[in-house]
Amino acid sequence: MMIVLDTNVIISGILRPFGKAAHILTFVAEGTVQLAYDLRLLSEYRDVLNRPKFSLARENVETFLTHVEQEGFLVSAKPLGIHLPNPDHRPFLEVALSGGASVMVTGYKRHFPRECEGVRILSPAEFLDVLEGRI
């Protein structure tokens, strides 16, 4: 299954190793799901993960990002023609649509439509329910 992860899900998964977002990162690491990304998303992941307030070791951040690059699916995203409340979130949906992802996982569902051209917008808990066959 191809998915896109909003940066907030990655941060949450790293900072709360027993939380729902961490389970999703485990599925990405195991190859149960494949992460679609483009260079904009990779750059945002790098920028946010390296913020001093998170106190993450730079080598761990680079190891994670290298895994994303090696195991993920690099997308050449097409511009999205719909309005989102926060235009900074547009790249995530553009990657999902252009990359053939079935799901975009975010902690900010209210910033997105419920579904967009076949891509479901789910919270981490909802996505785990999908993986476990409950939705």
C-alpha cells in the first residue's frame, strides 16, 4: 500500500515511540506500507526533524531520511488545483495524488477534504484501523 505521511505524523512517531504514529513508522520500516515523497516533502522532513526543540541526533535524522529515499517512492508531483485552508499542506496531497497513494495520514485532518480523487485522508488511528481491517 502506498501512503503519504504528513510531517506531524513522523514527529509524533519519533517522539512517542509507543504511540499510533510510531506503529505507522514501524510499518514503513518493515515495508508493510511504502512511503511516497517528493523533494519538497523530504526537505520539510529534514528541516522539521532537525529543529533544536526536538533534540534529535542529526545522524538519526539522516538515517531515517536515507531510509525514506531508499525504500520510498519518489514522485514528480503535479500542481493541485483545489484550495486548502493551509497552502503549506498542498505538497502532501499533490504527492499522494501524483504518486498513486491510497491514503494520506495526518494529524490535521481538518485542513484537508475527507477524500480527494480517491486518496483517503486519515488520522493515524484511522489508518491503523484500515490496516487491521476495521474500516
